[in-house]
Amino acid sequence: MTPSNSPAAGAVPTAIPGRFDLGTIGTGLAFAASLGELAEVLRAGGPAGTAVVQAPPGTGKTTLVPPLLANLASTPGLASIPGALRVVVTQPRRVAARAAARRLAALDGTQVGDRVGYTVRGERKAGPGTLVEFVTPGILLRRLLDDPGLETTGAVILDEVHERGLETDLLLGMLREVRQLRGDLSLVAMSATLDAPRFAALIGGAAPHATARGAADDGGGPAPVVDCPSALYPLEVQWAPAAVPRLDGRGVARGFLDHVADTAAGAHAAGVSRDPGTDALVFVPGAWEVSYVAARLRGRAASGTEVLELHGQVSPAEQDRAVSGRRQGGPARIIVSTDLAESSLTVPGVRLVIDSGLTREPRRDANRGMSGLVTVSCSRASAEQRAGRAARQGPGRVVRCYDQKSYGAAPAHVTPEINVADLTGAALTLACWGSPGGQGLALPDAPPPAAMAEAIEVLRELGAVAADGHPTGLGRTLARVPADPRLARALLDGAVAVGHHAAAEVVALVAGDQRAPGADLTRVLSTLRGGREPAARRWAEDVRRLETIARKESAAVGPSVVTAPVTSAESPGVVVALAFPDRVARRVPGDGPARYLLSSGTRAGLPAGSPLSGHEWLAVAEVSRAAGRDAAGTGALIRSAAPLTADLAQAAARHLLSDAVEAKFSQGRVTARREQRLGAISLSSTPVRPSPAEGRTAVARALSEEGLGTIGWSTAADALRRRLALLHRELGAPWPDVSERALLAALDTWLGPELEKMAGGAAAGGIDLTDPLRRLLPWPEAVRLGELVPESLKVPSGSMVRIDYPDVPESAGPGSTGGPGADDTGRPVVAVKLQECFGWAETPRLVDGRVPVLFHLLSPARRPLAVTDDLASFWAGPYSQVRSEMRGRYPRHPWPEDPWTAQATARTKARM
């Protein structure tokens, strides 16, 4: 191929001056064999080609695909405008972006920042001549908001889309829309797992109306998928479950971490004895666990073994050292890592993997207003990727510190972050993009409606979005701050209240991943200021960057809500309270472990021995679900917080302050108290006399919650209600619906005077509901009430026997048959001694002959003998059997052979 000719189909542009030499770069990489196919499908798509690359970790896709796209962008006939447009590649983590840029630059023989560069939060090495730039998804999201057309970008590669990070999912949808404006923007998604088809469908051809810089492809179907076979060498799998559970009430059990460390030490020593070049990679869920296991390994690993830590809190230099491979002649290494090294990084020299099988995933508890990272079993796909790290460069071994049953019970794939995370930041991004709530945006998974609605409400409270969901000026300002919108608002508000530097310190701390011993943020802050902690350098860089933003943007928020002077010791609590006013907490009085009530209504404990336990007020930065002693029976644990005074708590969360009279109706009377609250926290409570309106509200609320049984049904009221219910069932309107639901809905119509009495202090026990029910009687129909549903029935003996009407059904209406206590036929019942009905042939019927009476015929001892609604049939048949059984038992009472002609009586034979 020559520079003046277009490349032939399937050929890979390489070894041309000014371009990347893909032949050299791809030496020894499995994906080199797939470059020709990828080049062909991208050429077939024209300037706006799309593709999905599906290749396992370690095959070289991250190293080879970016320079390929850079070469294609400068190929005659494919480049649509003069000059080279940059290829931007996202990596889910900063360490991965730096490592990928360093590796590609080294293979290209150039310096990082020249042809290959990177940009991550707080660090940039790229210049005007950079052709390939590795960035984190958050960096590209902010660029999109500033420049929706990505004018200087010719291609975007989204790497590790299978991890289903929230920001990467947003980028998939937003870049799909950018391609509708940019007919020359190439888009490639890269996945390490077998889920490429869904991404191919999502990023398929650009819309046919995109003509900004060139013709869009006419397709619209799914993007082509380019596969690469696995580059794995033989892999031995060993199961080594611990004798103790992996998790306990406080998180990852220390006994299990000891098992992981000891297993790693023994397996590595055995591996090195067979192959001195063996390095080990240990996977644990979080930064604290990394430090714990690494510390134990330093005392148990073979002499001379180098133990390194790899997680987000260590310095960039330490991260780079961990992922760069063993130095020439250097000692054997054990790298203890979070899932940083799972798929987005290849650590050279690793032939042994020790896997805890655990990971951290975001979770949101909508009921208790909590969100954060929780420790869970990693997916089976993640476990396979971790294991594969041992067999990239030769035969390897993975030791799983759990059993096969746990592996089989793990989810198949990682949970998409959009389904479980707090969506406040995502909601602000979508609002600024012009898709409030994600409306109209094609995403791999739609955001859960409840979580999105909650996030939008938070943004409204921050003043970041208007009523229609679109961003305000302040919202766009907050979107430029690289932090959660609540922390961004606290940075700007706090800068006015406590100073730019102090506010930046706290926001940088809370936005990071620092563990707070004893949940005490102030102690962590003091340690970081001393500069001795490994994370101090990164924190200091974040502080400088945030302080610059605060000085530039703090005018956007106006005067601070905190007007009182704030001491340096109080600053952390004030800034945290400004960020999370719903987490301002007050200690609950009582003995035992410290328990706090948050303004959101959540109760939470403090870690045992926390120096914060003596403080009455706290500003809580993180709270999560927990069990065990520290949670103090609340089900939640404060993970990080700072002390606060009562005045500052009320100032920072002043929009949650309320001062109201709360009346309640209980034990038959209305009482009231004046309650001053900060959200759910009671500040003061004083008995007061309720106003009539407050009393009415309290009574109505109690009745709606507890039902009319709060007042009670007298015998007369209950009987009248049952009669009316039967009429409504059989005749409908105008006879009233007297079900509980209907009566509660019309309280003012029939119970108004009594409500006023109770609201004024009258006891419910003095209220009879009979007369109020009569207010519902329709006129003139009411004159027939006694005729249609009489209270009693005259039987042949002359006795007047009460009619028991069926229970009132919960939802009354024509055709319904009664509630749980009613007769199964929903009919009125007359319970009468059998002897009182002699000679009665025709069964009486009520409601103009619609409803037959059901007779419960009783013995002289008033025990049931028969149930019938057909007296004639009873006398003609079953009576003879009843007579033969009963006349010997009750000889003093008449049991005639002929009940038709016998005298009906309620008396014995002697008194007849």
C-alpha cells in the first residue's frame, strides 16, 4: 500500500510516515488478526462507520483499535476534512486510561502527550498533535455538554462497555444522537463479554438526515460485530473455600480476609518454586480490604516478595508501578487489587490469580433515603475475567476462595449501574443534554422511573432544574463541577460560608473513596492535611482544582444560608450538611450504643468506639444498611460524618424547618402539641389547645386511618346500617351506600355535627351513630324503611323476633353479598324456636319479595336444629326426623306429628 492509494479491502494501514505502525504495535497481540476485518467494516460504513468489537481481556483491542481508527481517519478518500481529527478512547478508570496511553506510546516509540495522550480528573497529558487520547467517561461527558458536536474529534471508542457503568451507558445514548448531527463521526464500542448484539443494535447507523460534514450511512441497522478469539493459555481452577463466612454484620469478615491472604501467600510460594517469573494478582472488593490483605501478606509472603496495592486511593505513581510489570531482575510480586485489574488493565507477568469472589456495587435504598457501595458476590462473568488474567501470557492458575455452589449462585452478569445507583448526577447530565429524565434517549437500559423521579426532585431542591426538568443557570454551573450535584452545590455554598479552600477540602474528601475510621471525617481530614497518607497527594490535587472552580463559580449561588461565623473545626460539618441536609442527624436519648435520627427519618448507629458518639448533632456524609452491634438495632450504620452544632444544623438545613400544631385523635379525644421539627427530628414539643380546624383534621385523619370503629357502632346504629346496606344491595340508589369506604368519603354529609363536637373536645364514647345515619335516608323513600326491611318479624306464636341482617360488605353495591361475618348467602336471618313456627307454610320475603328470610330453627334450649328458607319443605320432610330425635330430650315441649295444624307456641305443654 502506498500513501497515494486507498487501501485494498481487508488491508490494514500501517508503516506509513505520520501514521501508526500497526504491524509493530500488534506484534504478539491476538487482536492483530482481526484488524483487517475491523478496518473493512469501518471503511464500508464511510466516514461515520460504526462497529462493536467483542474480544476477551488481554487480546490487545485497547492497544490496537485506537491507532487503527487514527490511521483510517487520515486515509485518502475516508478523511472528510483537512487535518487529523482526534480519536478519543474512554476507559472506566483513571489508572486504566494512563496505563493504556503509556503502553501505546511506548509501542509507538513516542512520549506520552505527543501522538498518544490521556486526560483524567486532575491530570492531562495531551497536546495539539495528539491523535489518540484516552479519557475517563466523566471527562467525555463534560466535553459533550460543552461541545455537543465534538468538533475536534473524528472517532470515539467506548471501551469496556460490558461493565455497564452509568457514565458509559449515558455516553452510548448521547453519542448516538451526536452521530445524527455529525455524519463523519465514527463510533466503536468494545466489550469483553458475549453481549455485543445489544450494543450493536444501539449504536447502529446514523440517522439519514445527518448531513453536517458528510453523508450519513443509509443503514440504521445494527453495527457490525468484529470478534476475536480468546488468547488464553491453559488455566487451572482450584477451589479453596474458607472455614468462615465471607461476610458478617460489619462487611467483609476479617477471618475471611486472613484466609485470602494466607491462601495467596502459599499459592504464590508454590508457583514461584515452579516458575520464578510467576507474579500473583489478588482480587478483593475495596480499598480497605486491599490494605488489610496487603499488610498481612507482607508478613507471610516469601522473603523478598514485593507486595503492591492497586486501588483508587493510592497515588498515580503507585498505580502505574503496580500495572507496569516486574522490573528486569526485580523480585517476585503480589498485586492486591480491587476490580480495577479485572478487565480494563492487563498486568504483565501474572500467572496466578487469587479471587475472593466479592465486589463493591452501588445500591440505592429508596425507602430509607440511603445509597452507597455494598459488598456482594461478583458475577460469574467477572469471575471468569479475573481468572483469565492468569492465562494471558502462559499457562496459569486461579484459586477461588469460595466454593462452586457460591459460584453457581452468583448472577451471570454484572448489574447495570443505572438500575441500582443514585441517579442525581445522571439526571443533571441528561437535563443539560436536553433529555430530562432520559426522555427520547436510546440507552442500554432505561433508568428506573422511581429512582429518576427522586433524582429530579433532589435537583429541583438544589435549584438545578426548573419545573419542566430543564436545567437552570445554576444547574449548568453544577454540571461543570466534577462531583455529585449535591457536593457541587455544597462547594459553592460552602465557599461563601467557610471559605473556598475549606469547602474544597471537605468536598474533595467526601467525593473521594477515603475510609473514615470510627466514621470520623474530621480525623481523616487532619491526616490528609499532614500529607503522610498515600492518598494525600491526590486529595491535595483535587482540593486545588475544586478551589479554583469555587472561586470562579461561587457567585452563582448568592448569599450563604449559613450567616453565623463558622470555626475551622465546624467547617467540615457545615459543608457536609449543606450537601446532604436530609442526613443531618441528632442523637436519640437513651442508654446503650449511640443511635441517631436523621432528618430524613432514618435511624442509624455509629461504629463502636467512634469519637463522634459524644456529639448530639452530626452531619452525615455516608450511611448504609447494616446489621450487628454497631447498627444498634436500627438496620443502618453511619460510615462517615462530622460534628455539628444545633444552630448550624438548622441553618444548613433550614428548608427542612417546620413549626406547626399537630393535633391527633386518640383514645376518643383530640389532643394537640406545637411541634418544631428539622425534617423528622423534633426540636421542641409543647401541649396546646387545638383550633376547631385542627381538631376536625385530626378526627378526619384518624377515621380515615383507623375506620369508624374509632367512634364505635352502637347496637342500634349497627342494625340500621345493616338494613340500609341490604336495601342498597338490592335496590341501589337512592338508598345510600353505607360501606366503610363510602361513609368515610362523605363524612361531612352525614357526620358533620358530631365531627364538630369531637373536634371541640367531646369524647367519641358519647357519640351514637344512629341519628347521623338517618341523615342519609332518601326522601320520600324513607317512609317505607320499616316495610322493606323491618327490624323484627312476627311469627305464628305471636312473638316479635329480631331480624339479623347480613354484615355490611366492604364494597357495597347491587349484587354484592356481604362481608366476612355475613351469612354465606347474604340473607337476613331469623333465629326462632321451632315450636313458634308450627303451621307456617310460606317463607316470608323482604324488600318487596326480593329476599327470602333464612330461618335458624332452634331447640327449646336455643340450640340450632335446622336451617331453611323453605318452611313448607321442612315440615313435609326433615321435621319428622327432628321430632323423633328431640321429643325424648325435650318431653315438656310439644312435638306434634302434624306441624301444619298444631298451635304455634313459645310455651311448654303444661302452660299452653
